[in-house]
Amino acid sequence: MSNVEAIAARKSWRDELTGTQWKSFWAAWIGYLLDGFDFVMITLVLTEIGRTFHVGPAATATLVSAAFIARWFGGLLLGAIGDRIGRKEAMVISILLYAGGSVVCAIAPAFWVIFVARVCIGMGMAGEYGSSATYVIESWPVRLRNKASGFLISGFSLGAGVTAQVYALIEYLTRGTSAESHTWRILFALGIIPIALALWLRRALPEAADFVKMREEEAARAAVGEAVKKSDMFTMLFARNPKRSIINIILALTTFGCLIVIYLFKSGVPGLVLVLLWIVVAAVMVSFMVQFEGSRWPTGVAVMITVFVAFLYSWPLQALLPTYYRQTLGLASDTASNLVTATSFGAAAGCIMAGFIGDRFGTRKAYWVSLLISEFLVLPVFLVSRDMVHSSTMWIVLLGVFIFVQQMFGQGISGLLPKFISNYFPVEKRAAGLGFSYNVGALGGAIAPVLGIALAGDPATGVGGVLPSSWGLGWTLFILSFAFTAVIIILIAINFPLRMQKLLRPDHVRPADRMDHVDEELAVSRNPGTIVAS
């Protein structure tokens, strides 16, 4: 046992954290809470928004898609601000984008205004993932950074879990009053309260310790005449080389165009064309990561692939379980809402658990072992049939227990994802590296539910899908979740980013790429720039 570990073992982990570090955590945690709240809320109020502005379901559904169109660019831009100016400044800009979007949604006079506001909210949330996660991870002690990551992500699940209950309360309080038709506006306005609290907490935060250390080292190098080049993602893509900048601007605009067609007009586009558009988007994202990471591009691309698969395994359940509860099992809306809450709270509990086991056993080992356990827990969820839940309340309770435990080990362990990603990027590139790769990977979350419905067909009858109608949505979700979880287990267990780097550019492997336990983390924290040959 090292001296550092021996000292740490004699005191609680809470004793290692200062009041400022806890304040930095809560300031960031609220941002994740808002993201979870917004994710569920927008799906609940689509019908009311459509009724207010006299638009159909197809049009209102674009409000969900709007956030995805710009998330990748929000991760890039706000991550670059975090790397160049500071994590704290990027956090403030992110929450201001979210705040502005929420206020505009609450008072919007027309449908298109809400759509534009949703794009701004998407960019703000993308910035939250890059800047806030980086800020908290870099502010907490090295040996507690899995806790920082897991505790932080629990905010999303808790936000998602309470939304349905808040919506039901507002609906109850406004029923039969003149405010009944404005329930959706009230929900958007309520979001301003935690936003104001987040801004108040963030206004006087100190900069993250790792970022301050990096700035001091840059200043020392500049003082002796050494040139210090800006390596933030925006500068490298759009402001360093004129010819390359023009090409990258065209590529970025092309990506926006492709995503607009994919998300807003996909019903009238042939399947082959949609596939080609996705290929174009993927090629641009890979190109940007290669330019950003230089000789470490294998690591950057491998991280994006890993995050993409992580969304593919988690989002079939995240997005389609409410539909499964209501239409496939035929449960009442209040019962389905309670099960959704159990789903979200299970994930939140898992995020907190992930922080402890990640710091105890190492990030990667905790991640893949927890996912392996979840593989054995997903089957019982879908063995509870429609006849069972309508025959006895006991089966509904058991279903709630099953999904709570499965999500604790399956979805909750993704609380380590920000810590996992941050390992592979140096301090000067970390906010953009984390923000860009995470939000590009989030596109997998957009594909997953579409894939689920395409395979299953009608959620109630199973008719019209690729798979046999007897399988239904339940078994389709089981297959997707089990298969993609198996893939992500392999990618994390073998350390896919490290293997790609060693295979293609072995002379640029970093110690942090191998990080898997406290001793290694402490060594890396003392000498983060070391390059290790394979």
C-alpha cells in the first residue's frame, strides 16, 4: 500500500473534499438535473404544444430532434471555450444558453420560435457534458474522480425521474382553471428556478485545479521564449489553416444539412438515402477528431466508437420502456409513470454505486463487470407478461423491482463514462475531447429507438416489424439491449482506445490510456504528459 493510500485509508473520503469542491459539484450537478428534466418533459408536453399552435404530431416531434441537430457542434464549440478560456466560463455560457432557450419556450408566440429555442437548449446541454464534467473531475482529488463522475451523472436520472411526477402535479393543480391550456409553459418557466440557482453557484467558483496548473506551465514556457500554440478544437479546425478552415466549414454545414434531413424530413426520404446521410455524418465526425487529435487520432476515434455503442446499448430501454409499459403491457398512465420513475431512480442509484466501485476497483474493471451483471438481469424484466401485470398488482411491483435493479447495474454504471472518456485526453484538450466525443456518441441514442420500432413493429401488436410479430417490443428490446451490452463489455474490457493507439500509432501512447487503479492514477497525475512506448 502506498503512503498516499495509507493516509487516505485512515479518513473518510468526505474529509478529503473542501466546501469549494462540494460547491463546484452541486453547481455542475444541477445542470445534469436540468438535462434529465428537459429530456422527459419535452416528450410529455408535445401534444399540448401541438394543440396550442395547431400543428400535428409529426411537426411537434421535431422539437425532440431539434436538440440533436446541434449537440455535436455545442460539444465542440463550448468544449473549445473550456479548453482555451476556462472550464468555469464554458459552464456559465452553457447554462445561459439553456436558460435563454427555456425562457423563450415559456413565452414563445409561435411554433418555429420553440424549435429555434430547442436548438439552443441542445447546444447548452452539450456544453454541460463537456465543461461541467471536466470541471468537477479536475476539481476533485484524483483518487475520488470516479465518485465525482458517478455522482454527477446521477443528476440526469433524478431529473428524469421526478419530471413525470412534477408534470402530474402541475396538471392536477391547473385542471379546470384558465391555466390548464398553459401547463407546458408553466413547466418551462419552472425550469428557471434551478437555472438561477446554478448561475448563482457558478458565479464565484475558482477555476479547476488541473486547468490552473496547465496555465501556469504554459506561462512558464512562454516566459523563457517557448512558443505555446493554441490547441483547442475550434482553433485547430476553423482558425489555423485558411484552406483547411474553409473545407471544415463546408463539412460542418454539410453535417447540419444531413442531420436536418435525417431528423426533420426522414419520413419522405428513402432508407438508402438515410443510410448514406449517416455515413456522411460519421465521416465528417471522424475527420474532425483526426484533425483535432493528430498523432493520437486512433484513441480519439476509438473513444467516439465506444461512446456511440454505449448509447446504442442503453437507449433502447431509456427511450422505449415508457411505450412498452403503456402499449405493450397495457398499463394505466399513472402506473406506467411510476415504473418510469423506478427506472430512473434505479439508474441514479447505480450512478452513485458506480462512483464507489470505480474508485475501489478501477474505472474499466468496475464498468465492464457491472455491465456483465446487468446482462443476467435484463431477461426477468421481459418475462413479466401482459397477462401477469393484469392478474395481480404483485407482478407490477416485481416488474418495478426488476427494472430498478437492472438499471442500477446497466444504466447506472454509465456514470463512469465522463471519467472513462477524460482519461484519454490531456488537460489542454479534455473539455472538447469529452464534449465532442460524448455528443457525437449521443447520435447513437437517436438511432436506437428508431431501430427498436423498425424491428418490433407496432408496440401493441408487433405487426409491421422486421422480426416476427410474436416477439413484440419486449423481446426486441431484450435482444437489442443484450447484444449491444455484450459489444460494449468487450470494448471496455479490452481497452479498445488503447489497443487502437498501440496498433496504429504506438509511439504516442500515454500513461493515462492504461489507467485502471489508484496507483496508476496518482502516477499519471504527477506526470500527465509522459509518452510511453508500447
